[in-house]
Amino acid sequence: MAMQTQDTALRVAGIIEAMKGVDGPLLPILHGIQEEFGHVPQDALPLIADRLNLSRAEVQGVVSFYHDFRRQPAGRHVLKVCRAEACQSMGGEALAARLEQLLGIGFHETAGDGSVTLEPVYCLGLCACAPAAMLDGEVIGRLDEARIEEIVAEVRR
Amino acid sequence: MTPVIYIPGDSGAVALGADKVAAAIEAELKARGTQARIVRNGSRGAYFLEPMVEVRTEKGRFAYGPVKPADVRSLFDNGFLTGNQHRLWLGAPDKIPFLAGQTRLTFARCGVTDPLSLEDYKAHGGLRGLERAVSMPPAYIVERVTESGLRGRGGAGFPTGIKWKTVLEAAGDQKYIVCNADEGDSGTFADRMIMEGDPFVLIEGMAIAGVATGATRGFIYIRSEYPHAIDKMNRAIVVARRAGMLGPAVLGSPNAFDMEVRVGAGAYVCGEETSLLNSLEGKRGVVRAKPPLPALQGLFGKPTVVNNVISLASVPIILDRGAAFYKDFGLGRSRGTIPIQIAGNVKRGGLYEAAFGMTLGEIVDEIGGGTRSGRPVKAVQVGGPLGAYFPRALFDTPFDYEAFAAKDGLIGHAGIVVFDDTADMMKMARFAFEFCAVESCGKCTPCRIGAVRGAETIDRLAAGAEPGESLALVSDLCNTMKFGSLCALGGFTPYPVMSAINHFPDDFRPQAVAEAAE
């Protein structure tokens, strides 16, 4: 466990060092950490605070403000489903409910087997091909029941 | 001549399968031993035809769409590399009615050129605005922009030239150009399309803004939901820097200007300019009170131009063709063109750039072709989640900042979301409150608490509890939010809520609720 923490600290320090020189470095650092670890580990916060000469509360406040920063690791797949108006106009809400049912989890939850995390997103800019979703960074338009079943099969594989 | 095949790399086209079509075309070329050059262009914006593949032949350019991977073999069998007929043949792309009716100024190159080829950009009229700007005194550039009548395309509609003038005249050892690419409004994708399809026009616009105001550094704040746009902008900046379009001597002039991309982190409120500045500084994206204006004390306390992507991307053509040319389009105080984004439940969804002044009905019925579901149009939300819902009775409203304001609405970033008659407007009103509650930065009490109370009150209304009192409470809350919030999130959430209540009262009647519950 101690080894793990030490390893985390080294990796976090590397990311901070690489970004420290930019103006307003906190968001780029947090993005870098999330990219590295898949989430922002609590252990990383005091290190960032120390290196940027901020209080821990300030760093904590920034991390908790933004929807993107995850406090726990996500599932192997991350499925973001747009819940905004354009997607609602094309039956997005019924599809979202169907997805929850098929995956057996709600939004903001990760499946028990760690296969997938289901997240809401408010607009992917794919509003002329609604309903839309993003699976592991890949964009999907004109979602329908059949496509949803494919997605569920894909993330369970 | 080797044929050139254009397959959009635009994320909307990709969401509809463009990458799979590209792979199928590559495989087919290989299997047949045929030579052709593939360009991943942007989208022309006719999403109902995407993935739309184009071929440039000796006879000109021809479009085919919507193409599925399974269509690729038959396209080749029918000689699509020479522009031959096929059941997916659409003819010359600029003759497609949806595209032929547009006035493409800002989006002139989007979907036409290779987004990362500066040669292609120049061959299609790019860079002429910046070339002119570097030979002009800064005040003269600012005057041209003011004269053009260009107003902030992000939604606020503030005259761009006036903002630039303030920054030009402000004292400061460092000034900044900040491009707001946090396009979070549902129903809008114009910023995304231009960043993915013609990134150089935004870079050129920002460089002109820098030269005009004395700012030497620029930031493009792009939302994290747009990974394709982030990638394209980053790569285009590298190309522009290498070509001397950015750097210590912009196009060989004494002006220095460089820029970088910053990525948001999923907070809608960061589309508000002062929240965005806080976010860029590495803080919580909380709204700042104005004054001080960002033009005087913006990023890191320095004079800062904060402009939307489309505002900045419209500047090069103004400098190139002149203020009078741009101003000639439009009506009243809404000059130039506006890229209208037609979205939601609509037959022909996409981006339609036109001079201000078309009526809402023309846009929805004639251009958009009515609903995709084939059912009657019930409502259209104009201007994103903070925009009003318009009923058919207001379809004669011309697309113009003031005309929409006069009907208790706003054009915002010019996104239009169409709903058919299955839409429940009470649900949509509740969603407006819920969205505001989720995204509120928490600074203003009316927004932070009002949005939560609003959603709760609509739930009570839906349950049939004290309908008269509940509705009165909702309008009272809206009034408080409208006048008691610093920014548009709390201040404009009343637009969708009150327009739903006022224009669709049947959806809020207790008996309707009771019937729906049965």
C-alpha cells in the first residue's frame, strides 16, 4: 500500500512539474492526473496544493466544482448519454431509461462488475443527429433501441 | 487527374458512421488497385445527408449521401470516381437546395477544404483579412469591425467593435484575446463545426483581434465534450505557427500574437464569460460581478477581449471584403449573417447560414421540412436551454435580436430545437429548472435555491397540489431569478419556464395533469 502511494506521488509530481509553468495551471494539471489515473485520487490534492502554493481547500473546491473530475475510478467503459433538450425531442429520455434498465444501473453509477460507468452529458453538439451518446470518446448519433442493445453487449464483452 | 474523395471527419458525420465509410472506401481502393486521394473535410452542415461523400473529378465536384459502408462497393461499381449517377447521387454539392439557399460568409470554406491545409485555406480566400489587418493602424481595424455591425454571436449580441475599442484603449502591459468555445447550449453546434471544419478562420480572427487591440496572447477555451474540435484546433495552431501566421512576427509584421487551447471540465456555466475567465485562471468557474468589465480587468486582471467562436470567425471576411459588404446583409440592428442550427425533431437538420431576417416559420417548415417524426410541430426552443419555447402562433417572428426580445425570447447562439406534439411542456419547464440547479455555480441565491424550489413546485403542480398557488409561486420565483441573478443562467432560466406556461397553458392545467395521470 505504501509503495502504491509513493508511486502515485511520483506520477502526480511528474504531471505537476510538466504543467507548472503554464498560466493558470490547475485545470491542465487535474486533466493530466485524470488522464493518468482515470480519476483524481484524493492523495494527489495535498501535493498539488503544496506545489502551486494553494490551500487544500482551494484545490478541493476546484475538483468538486467541475463535473468532469471523477473521485473514484470509472468502469472499463464510460458511456455518456446526452440528456439535453434536442435529444429529449427525439425520444432520448425513453432510451436513457431503457439503458438504465438493461445495464441495471442508474446515471452516475458504475456496474457491479466494473464493466461500465453511465454518465449524463448536457450536449455533445450532435443535436442534428439526436439522440446522441459517447462511448469511450467515440461519438454515436441517432441512437435507437437496436443501437442501445449493441452498446450494452459491447460494454459487457 | 487523380480523383479526390472527401469524407467528412466532422464529429456529427462520424457519429453517423463517416469513419466506417472512410475505412470501407480505403479498402475498396486497395482491392481495386485504384488511385485516389482521401481528404477528411469538415461537414457542410447538411446532417440529414451525412455521411456525405464528395468526389472531385475533371467534371467538377459531386456529392453522394447519406452513404453507408455497405453502399461503397456499388458506388465504385457505378463509377463514382468519375462522378457518375447512383441512387445516392446528389449532384454538385453547392446545388443541393439546403446548401444553395444559404449565404455562406463565415462558413464559406467549412466542408469544402481540407481543414488542416493552409494552402487550401489560402486558395479559398483565407488569410486575406489578416494580411490587410497587419498593414492597418489598430484603431482603423476596430472601426471596420464596429462599422460592420457585427454583434456577439455567443448570444448577448454586444457590438464586437465596441468591446475591442475598450480593450485597445485600456492601459495594460499584457492584454489577452479569449475565445469562448464552451458551446454548451443544446441545439447548437456552429462553434464545433467551424473548429473541426475550418480551424484557420478562427485562428485568423483571433490574430486580427490581437493586432487590433494590442493583445499578444490568446486562449481558446473549448469544452471537454468536444474532443474532435480540441484535436483539430491544436493541430491547426501548430501549422499556423510554423507558417508564421502566429508567433513573434505575425505574417512578418511587427505584431506578436500566439495562442493555445485550454480544455473545460464539464461545467455549463463556464460559457458565461466571467466564469470562463475564473476557470482559465484555475479557479472554480464562479461568476464575477461586473464591473469591472473583462475588457478592463479580465484574465489575470488584464484587459481582455472575450468573444464567441463565430464572432471571431466572422472577422476575417469583414477585413477582407469590407465592413459595408458585411453590413449589407441583415436588417435593423442585426447585420450580417447568422449560422442557424436546426436541430432536434426535424426532417432536415443542420447548419444554415443566412442573413438575419428569415422568419421562424420559414426556418422550421421550409428549410427544416417539419418534424422528423412526421407529427405536427408543437414548439421550438430558440437559443439553447435558456431560450424561450415558441408556439406556431409566433412563427412569423423574424430572426433578429430585437424581434425575438420583443416576443419575450432570445436568439442566443442561434440554435433551434424542434419538438413535435408529443412534447409535454410542463416536463420541459421542469427540466429548465433542473438543468439550472445542476449547473448553477452557486454564487447567486435566486439561481442556486430558486432553481431547486422551481423544480419542486412544478412537481407539486404535476401532482395536482394547489395548482393556482403553485403556478403563482413559479412565476414569482422566475421574477426573482430574472432580476436577482448576475448571469444568464439564473437570469434567463425563466425564459423557457414562463414561455412554456404562457404559450402552452393546457399542459399546466390540473385536468390535463389528472388525465395524464390516469
